[in-house]
Amino acid sequence: TGYDRDELLEKNFWEVVHPDFRDLVKELGVRRQRGEPVPNHYELKIRTKSGETKWIDFTGATAQFKGELAVLGTVYDATDRKDVRTKLEESEEQHNILVETSPDSIMIFTEGRLVYLNPMSLRILRTESREKLYGKPLSDFFDPDSRQEIMAALDRIHKTLKPVELRKRKVLRADGSVEL
């Protein structure tokens, strides 16, 4: 916080809490002292002595101290972790926008079953329902004449992590028609 021990002892805890969280911290503190159930772990922002904003990870509980009810709190600086989490969320959002607006078909399979497909895939398969397709095996998306070759190529990719060139293959649409 930038405050020394004596300075902190003269303050109420919420005085170092960022204004965005001050009312919440006061409310939780009062409720905790009344013995009401409140979350004992949360993240919030504080203001340091120099005015810098930091995120903290707070864990609090009530305890008896010299016969009086007291609050025992543990605080860790969570600023770096919060910054990393924010950057990851922004990156994930950008990734989702890229995948959702891609002019290419993007399909994700886990253990050989469809778990995601983007709007272009829906257009190619001529369906609007992702849910009807989720869980289907990869082989269901290729015409029977191409399945064996495509599955073998995908197996090679999986084993070697190297691209394999395939000539265009027919894709089975949701309505049963074939797309080249």
C-alpha cells in the first residue's frame, strides 16, 4: 500500500479501498461483524499512498481477539495476475471474432466428435443449427468415397504435426446433399 504500519493502524480498511469497491467492502465488513454469511474471498482494487491503483486478493474471516469480535484478513497483491487475466480475455475475444468472421470453414473436434463450428461452416453445410451437428464424428462430414483417405490424412497430421496436401473432397451437408 505504501503506508507504514502506524499509518495503516490509524485508518479504517476501506480508506485504502478504491472508490469503486468502497461501499461493497463496508457492507461486507458490517455483515461479517454481525455474524452474517458473506463471501470470505474476493478481489478488489485499492489505492496506494502514492495514488496508484492495485488489485488485491482478499480473504477475511471473523475471530475472537481479547474477548472481542475481530476480522482477520489476508491480502496479496494480485495486480500482475489480474493484468495477465485481462490480456488473456482480450486475446480470447479477438480470437473469437477472428474465428466467427473467418471466410474459411473452421471446425473443432475433440476425441473425434464435433464440439464447435463457425458460421462459414454452417453456410457450407447449409444448416443454421450447430446443436444438431455437435457430437457427430468427423467421418460424418465427408462423402463415403473420400472418408478413408481423409481420415488417414488426418491421422498422419495428428502423428507428425505436419500439413498434408489433399485434393478437394466432397463434404456432406446437413440435408444430405454433397458440396465439392
